[in-house]
Amino acid sequence: MDNVIVTGASRGIGLAIARKLASSGYDVTAVARRTSDELEAAIAAGKGQAAGALRFAALDLAQIEAMPEFVRQARRDRGPIYGLVNNAGIGTEGLLATMPNSQIEALLRLNNLSPIVLTKYVVRGMMAEGRGRVVNLSSIIASTGYNALSVYGASKAAMIGFTKSLAREVGRLGITVNAIAPGFIDTEMTRGLDDAQRKRIADRSALRRLAEAGDIADMAAFLIGETGRNITGAVMTVDAGSTA
Amino acid sequence: MTTRSIIISQIQQVAAEQKKTLAPLTDDLSLLDSGLDSLCFAILVARLEDAIGVDPFTASAEVKFPNTIGELIAFYEHVAA
């Protein structure tokens, strides 16, 4: 059973991805600062099933210096890591002119520095194995823009640049690197939107609805599976046609 | 196996897998002239971390990549010691 690490997997899109991959037969390590009732329920529900496994591993992704040892330990415990889903991120809103510098820095640290460094240590093992899959969570905001999300938008656009160049670097070794750009998904991160805003986004999308966390999970599973073998350096938009 | 022999055998293995022709591996051979490219060195560092248990490029604050085969071996011997 291939090992996959999913970050930010205690809730929202990350949890949906972890759950989907486990039910597709992968051995999934759900990484987050702390577990959640939803994740524990998913772990309990998966026990005794014929499909893959789901387990929680605690890691504060802001602690960059902890990453080499975390990855080393994961490989020691479970063997080679086949897939990495860089999902963890924060969506701090704020007008740039008044956003505290500390918030700007924290956002870029968690949304960019952290996944890049984690990928560095995980991809090394993939290089040694000659196979692997990296999936980075971007956002449609990387290419469309949204009021009060300039820093978030910058961080998500950065992940696309990272995805494309890394795909070039490691492609020769049988490793694919892709990004998923979700539209607005109903999760804790988008709780700041009120019903009227939500309805407006839905009404503007081609399908007149919002995409769901499960849709993002399906795309991640597609990219990580054999189905994704000839897709690399790509950005897969899943937004119910918001940007169509 | 000594650190030296592990490094030499891993270099040969990576070269064979990546279809690179190696120059004779003497201590004063420049890594640039060894026949391996940058990707090969990245694979080598990943494999050596598994084989020797250390990654001197993470362990040490000194980030300068060694210039020759001899320096590369000394770099690992120094950290492994």
C-alpha cells in the first residue's frame, strides 16, 4: 500500500482528501497541529475496512526546523512516501494597507515556506525511489483576484510557480507535481463569507453552485492515482465554473 | 562498509541508472567533471541519507557544496564521525 501524507488534514478540504485517499487504498498520514473530532471519526470508521489506512500525525507546519526529522521518522515508520498533498494553509483576510506585517509573514510562512520545505525533504525520498506524486493546493484566487485577499492570492500564485518548475526538475525521475485550484468551497476557511456573498459567487458560476470539498478530494485522488501518470506541471481548476 | 565505499558505490549506481558515463573516481576529480549532473547529485544526497543516516547539507549550517570527490567524502566522514 502506497504511503501518502496530507497536510492540514484535520478538517475541510484536507480531511476530505485524506478520507478519499484512504478509501481508495492508500496508507494515509493526516498531518495537522492537533487532531479533530471529524478526523478521529474518519479514522475510527476506516478501522477494519478492506481499503487503506488513515492515521493522525502531529506537526505544526510553522515549525520549519522540525520537518527533516518528521519526514525521516515517517519513512522509518512506514517506508517510502509515494504521495504528498500540500493542503495546509491559512486564508487570513485583510486589506493590504492595514494588514499587520506579522500576519503577512505568518501567511506566507504557512502557505509557501512550509510546503516548499516539506516538499524538499519528501521529494528527496521520491527521487531515491524513482516515483512519486506531489499535489499542491492553490486557489482560483491565484489568477482571478478577490478583495482583501491580496496576500493570500500571492501565496497561492506562488504555489503554481513552484509546481511548474518542480515538475520540470523531477519529471525525469517519474515524479509528477501538480496544483489544484479550488473555487470557493464551503469550509471553515470561507466561513467569513455571509450567505449573500456565497449566493453571489454561486450565481456567477457556470453551474450555479459552489464546488465541494469532496470534488477537490476526487481530483487529488485522480492526480495521485495511475490516472494521473501523464499529468504534471498542471493546474486543475475545480470551481463549478466560477472562472469559466 | 566505510563511508567512502558507500559513497563510491552509490555514485556508480546513480550514474548507471541515469545513464551517465563516469570519469575515473579519484579524490581530486572535480564533481563538475565526474559525469553526474545536478539532478544526479540530488538523488545521491537522498540515497546517502538513507545509507549513512545523515544529510550534511541539512545538519551543517555550512551550505557550500564540495568541489571534488575527495571533499565530498570528507564532508560525509566529518558529519558521520
